[in-house]
Amino acid sequence: MIKNIVLDFGHGGLNKFGQYTTAPNKMHTYPCGEVAYEGVLNREIGARLHKKLDNTNLNVVATVDADDSRDKSLSYRVRVANTYNPKETIFISIHSNAFNGDVRGFEIYTTVGTTESDKVAENVYNEVSGLYSELKLRLRHDFSDGDPDKEVDFYVLRKTKCPAVLIECLFFDNWEDFKFLKDKCFQEKLANAIYKGIINYVDNSNNI
């Protein structure tokens, strides 16, 4: 039975001095002077997701609070997840992507191979895909093995003992995607879609 949801908001944020606490490649400055900070966007979306999950009977834990700007180490994030019984826990890591400014879209990752994480990813993807199709946003998936998640051995996925997925919401270095990412209404809709996917997985798992 799933009892614990561990939320992970990727990278650091802006501290009280306005300093970005994470790597420079996790931000992008547009010609107009506006700066996209991935860690800030991750926290804004993650905070909305956290609030929705708080209204359930699940134990919701964040590896870093949404208002905490620190960039916690990957090993720390994994240790938080591994504190809990892996059969009762899922790990959701929220990120936004970057490449060359031209690429757009949503991706969801699991580790290589067929695991329980695939089911978490599929439930989240199914909810997000409805929203993104409605908004005409791209879905970057890999159905080569029968499900939509992409498989990469990211540290936080490989080292967690429980089912774990990493979500790349959109590309923060693409202006069109960034306009969505920073929009509060979109953040709420995306958080709701991820929330519904998580709850669908939890309900299905707990009713077996």
C-alpha cells in the first residue's frame, strides 16, 4: 500500500540576496533581459503539487521545501526517499529542461528496464498528455518498449529504492515553453495533472 509521496524540486533557487544557488546552466537569459531560473520554476510547480497532495491522507515529504533556495545534493535527496519503506513510497522529481533554445516539450524518465516506476510514469503521462494536447504543447515520449517514459539512469532514479520518476515539464530555454512555465494558471493546471496521475497510480496500487 502506498503511504508516502516524496517530492523533489530539482536544483536550487534564489536566496534572500537574489543569488541563484545552482549551476549557471540551470538558468537562461533571454535577449529582452528576462531570466528563466529552472530551480525557481521547479519549486513553483512543485509547491502547487505539494499543496494538492497535502489534502489527501498520504504522507507528503519534500527533499527541500519550496521556499528553501538551497541546492541539496543528489545523495541527500536519495537519502530522504530511502528513509521510507520502498513498498509504501513513490518519488517524484520535478524539473524543467534545456537544450539549444529550439527544442520544446514534456518528458518523463524512469530507469532502464521494466519496473514499477513505469506504471507511475504512465499514469502521470496520461494525465499530462490530455492537458498538453489541449494546449498544443509537445509530448516527447518513447513508446519503443510499449510505454511513454524515457529510460535513463539518472542518479536520483537509480539510487532510490522505491518507484521513482523524473519529470521535465517543458524547456525553460525556449521562449514559447518558458511563457507557459512561468504562467501561474499553467503551473496550477500542470500540478493538477501530475497530482491526478499520482492519485490514479496510488488508487490502482492500493486496490490490488
